[in-house]
Amino acid sequence: RIQHVINANHALSFSFLTGYDDFVLDDADNEEFLDSEEKSRYLWLGLQSTWANNLTSHTMIYDATVQRDRNGYDRDESFQFELKDHTDYAYSGIKQDWEYNPTGRHLLKAGWSWRTHTADYDYDGSFHEDYPLLGVFGDGAVHKISRDGDTWSAYLSDRYQLMDSLTAELGIRYDKWTWLDDSGLSPRLVLRYTPMRQLSLQLAGGRFYQPKGVQDLAVADNDLNFGKPAYADRLNFSVSYRFSSGLDLRLEAYDKRMKDLSTRYENFYGTLLATPEFEPDRIALNVSEAHSYGVEVVLQQDYGGRISQLFHYSRAVAKDLVDGVWIPRRWDQRHTAGWNLNYRKQNQWNLSLAYSYHS
């Protein structure tokens, strides 16, 4: 990252990030081969500006490309496949955020953004399986298509201190997705109450849209539909308290309800698979709704700057509504706990010991 201070009111920054990942499976007898590769490149150009003591803005222009390739074959007697899969995804855009503090009790935020997306798919895959118990079956897909579109967004929020101990923030966001020919309006509200310095309570709620992007088509499953933009209505309540001993306690409860979900493709047994579309346990889940909720407790203690520890526990439920029946999601974890002990030697090094558990 490179940053240049133009003057006392304006600073320019440039950031660059690139990534490369390659996984190769090569059987010694030359009956199975798979090469899965991903390349990515991201560029950001930002301008931070101060126009007055109570007015600031941040402008960013960005460009990115992501390339994914999977090529391989399997020539086993009971299972054969041939695969050539190439996807190019590129996007670029501009966004601008403003903050205006007209009085000590008001903070106005506003912003807008535009992003253009392009995805090119070149997929050719087929398989043939012959299992004694399952029988003989096979399938395949061949698609060479392109999808593109733009995202337009704008938001406005006002954080207002109603009393010394009570703050409210009300916001609204608008998004339009041209490749879906659809749009969404998202209201949000946050209430924060601090009756004393060591105690804080917060209630937050809002709607959040999660549309399927131009790069998210399930071409390997012969599904070329984007569907409607999915959305989630979320409600969070949290309590934070600091004891005189320095122990920090945070309790949080949440409820998230999702609707207008697209068909999701999963493997009934396997999760970490290089070619999941060729497995016999591949299923399509037509989920009409989803619901997740839970509670979490976090305890954190800092012992004089060098030693600190953290403990957390959560009880959560995640489920889908499929054909009128609620079933657990694959990543449903009812109980999760963790503990971390950290020792810091000034700014030279850290030594950590961690333990985690989930059901």
C-alpha cells in the first residue's frame, strides 16, 4: 500500500493485492488427474478528504479480476469423468461515503456506489458411474455463456443522541441489480443505551439483501437461473459490562430469517470435494425459507498488558424450510466453545494457546 498526503485536507492512497492457489492431484498410474487453480488481482485508489471541521468524504475507485480453472479426468473402472472448467470474473466501480456532523448530537452519513460485473463461463464436464449397489448412471453439462450487469447503491443514515445515555441511528439503503432486473429497499435501526460507564446495551435490526452475483451461476448443475434476490431480516441484542477487576463480559442474542432463497446444491455426505458435481450424493435443495438464531457469551480479561485470555460459548440453531418441513442446515452447530491465552513480549512476539470445540 502506498499513501501520499497531498495537503492538510486530502490524502491519496493506492493498494494492490494479488493471490494464487493451485491444487494438483496426480495418480501414479495415470488413471486420475485434477488441477484446480485460482488467480486473483485487486487494485484500489482512494482519496480521503476533509472539507470542513464537520464534513469529510472518502472516494474509492477499484478494479478486480478472478480466474478459476479446473481440469482433470478419472479412468477408474467404476467411475470415470472428464472435466474442463474455466471461469473469468471481473468487476470495477466507484464508491463515495460522506460524514457530516452539524451538531454535537447529530452525525449524518450518506453514500453511493456503482459497480459493473462480467462473468464468462466455459464448462464441459461429464461422468459415468457403475456401482454394485447404486447401479449405473451418468450425466454432464456443457455451457459457454457470459453474464454481465451493474449494481447501483445509495444509503442515508442519521445517528442522533437523544439523551446523554441514549443514542439512536436510523438508516435506509437502496440497491438495484440490472442483471436481475430487480431492486431492494433496506431499512435499519440501532438503539444504544449506556446508563453507566461500564454498562452498554444495544438493539439493532434491519433488512439485508444477498442477491446471486453474475459469477454465482451453478453451471455444473445445469442451473442457469439467478432467481430473486434473497434477503435476511436480522435482529440483534447485546449487553456489555466491564467489572472493576478489568473482566469484560459480553452477551449477545440474534435472530435471522431469510427468504427468496435460490436452489442450493450440496453433497449429502462429502463437504471438501474437488469435483462435487460428479458425486452420487449430489442433491438440489429447494429452500423456501431459512431461520437461524442463538446466544453467545464472551469473557475477556487483560492481566496488566502482557497476558490476556478470552473465553466464548455459543448456542445456535440454523435450519431450512424444505417442502414444508424444517431441517437442520449442514453448518448447523448447536454448541461452540473456545478459549485463548495470549502472552505478548512488547512488540517483538506473541505466544498463544488456543482450544476450540463444536458439536
